[in-house]
Amino acid sequence: MILSHIHIKIPATFTLVLLLFQNANAQSIDNDFLRSTGKIYSVIAAIVIIFIIIIIYLWRLDKKLTKLENHIKDEH
């Protein structure tokens, strides 16, 4: 009974490891393509811009919420 579970787990684990290595290899090919065409800098710039916009939005939202909390606290 235990041997049958081991015989099933070993091929499944081996297949999973192969799929992970294949995925990692495919990602490195994509990165090389983006670097060679210079598009990686456009992608990084877009991510940085989106990140900055999110930070500014959260900062402004925090200021508005703090103002609202203080206003509610002063009323009561």
C-alpha cells in the first residue's frame, strides 16, 4: 500500500519540477527579448508611474479620512 503511494508521488513530483524549470526558462527568454529591444525600460517606467500614482492616491485618501475623523470627533 505504501509503495503504491510512493510510485505515484515520485513521477508527479518529477513532472512538477520539470514544469517549474520550463516556466523559469521561458521567463528568461522573455526578459532577454525585452532587454534586447529596449522595451524593458518602458515596462519598468509604467510600473513605477502606476506605483507612484497609487501612493499619491493613498496619501490623499489618508489626509481626507484624518480630516473627516477629526471633524466627527469635534462634533461629539
